[in-house]
Amino acid sequence: MKRGLTLAAALTAALALSTIAGAAGTGPSTITFTDATGDATGAPDITNVAVQGDATSGTITFAATVTGLALPAADGSQRAVDLWLNTDRNDSTGSGAGNEYDLYFWTDSTDPAQWYWGIATYANGSWQDVAQTPTMHGAGSGNQFALQVNKSDLGGATSFDVYATSTTFDSSGNIVAHDNAPDDARWVYDIGGPSKTLATTASPVIGKPVLVPAKATAGKRLTVSFPVSVSQLGQSGSLAGGKAVGTASVGGKAVPHTTSVQGNVVKVSLVVPKTAKGKAVKVTVAVTAGSSEDDNGTWVNAATGETGIQATIVKGGSAAKTLSTTVH
């Protein structure tokens, strides 16, 4: 279904969409995704996709920065950019790739001043065009393109997995080049979800080990305790949610042992062989802090008063320490 705008009209519409998007401030609903530049040889290069929604009105705007969508030569080729939406977040439904909607732009090089947009949904085993509604709008100028819809145009969806593809077709309709954004994954959008993400690493810090008894003795049990703290954003936290792996050897040979975590202390316990006098005992612990995601934080722009939800993603880092002592 062709829904065309000349570039002059598109520029006016793009400015209108920009104003509408800027006014959508009722919730934490704007997320901008990026893709590498220069990875789309022969196809339109998608470098930026932004999704903004208004939780009150249900309006969702998709804006994309795409280099090379228009072709200057009238050789009959076409270029297209598709935004694929998995609106039920279930890969086993919808199209073969799990998508329920396709929002697309495309140009025909026989008329470089004209470009088109459309929306399709996957139903009854095939893609079908969605009839235009008063809440659907398309705009574009230069490398900037935008589509605005209402959640009602997407079956009521306010959250979805999304990724973009671009394709160049020759005059016979054969694919000659394409680009994926992101390259090997999908982005996630939720109109009521976090609009800012703080990514940080939880780094375990292993302190000086304590031996009980103070000296390793042949034929006796030895317990080595490693105090552990977790440093995150300059503050010290606990090992809760993390894991620890211990190893033990005597004279270079692995020996039976147990590893346990008690609060912020990792303990490795073993019985030193009776024949180990004079040999080296080595006990090592490898600690990985827990990873987590929390969408309950808030952020405030002091200059504008704008507020929103902030997601904090914590990636658990790892550390290891070895104790070596001689058996008495």
C-alpha cells in the first residue's frame, strides 16, 4: 500500500512529528538505540532508531536515521527500511521471526523525490497491509524518517521487541544488499518502562585469608576463610546473589575439599594428607558478583523538571585469590 509524501511535504510533517514527540512527557517512554556506522555496504545504513511513547494517549513515534535510503539514479532499483515489532514478546507466534507488525519506508529510484511508508501485520499465515487510520502519520527529510502510530494501531501493544533491517533491491526485485540493526539481537521497548539506563559493574574484592588452625598440619583439617566485599559505584556491598568456586591442591595435586559461603566469607575446607609434610598447600577462590536489573529507580532533570524511571543494570564482575602455605 503506497502512502507517499514528497520530500517538501515530508519535511513539514517531520517537524510536526518532532513537536508532538517532544511534548510527550507523561511517562518515562523515550529510548534511543544505535547501530554501527558503515556496516551496510550497498544498502541504506541504519545508525539510530528512537522510540518515544505517551502512556496517556497511547501515541508511539518511531524515528530513524538512515543514510542512503534515496537513490539518485533512475535504474528501477528500490531501497527499503523495515522496523519489525514482536508485540507479544513471543518468538513462537506471528511470522517466522516472531513478529506481528512491520513498519516500513521505501523509495523507488525512478522517482527519487518520492518516498513511501506503510504498516503491515502478520495474520492468517501472511503479511497484510494495515489500513491507514487518523492516528498514523509518516514523515521524512534527508536521512531522518519518522512514523507515528497509536497503540490501537498495534493491537494495543505498549511494549515490544524491535529491530530494523534495510534492503536494496535491483530492478528485478532481487536482494543485492542489506543491513541489520542491531547486528545480532533485538532492542526492547516499553512505554511504561525505563527511559534511562545506568549500567555498572559489581566488582568483588577478596581480602586477606585467615587459616584455622594458623598453620597447615599433616593429617589435620585446614579451613581457609576469604573475606569478600563487593564494590559498586564506589560503595561496598554484600556478596548476596553471587557465587564462589574453590580449589585446593597439595604438592601440585588436587585434593578433596568443600566450599561454602557464609555471609561475606568464602570458606574452603580440606583434610591435609598425612604424607604432605613439607609440601605446598594451595587454596584458590574465584568469586563472581551477582548480576541484576532494577527498574524502580527514578531520575529528575533539574533544569526542566522532567522525571522518569531509571533502570539500573548491574553486571557481576569476577576476582580470584590464592593462598599458598607449607605443611608442617
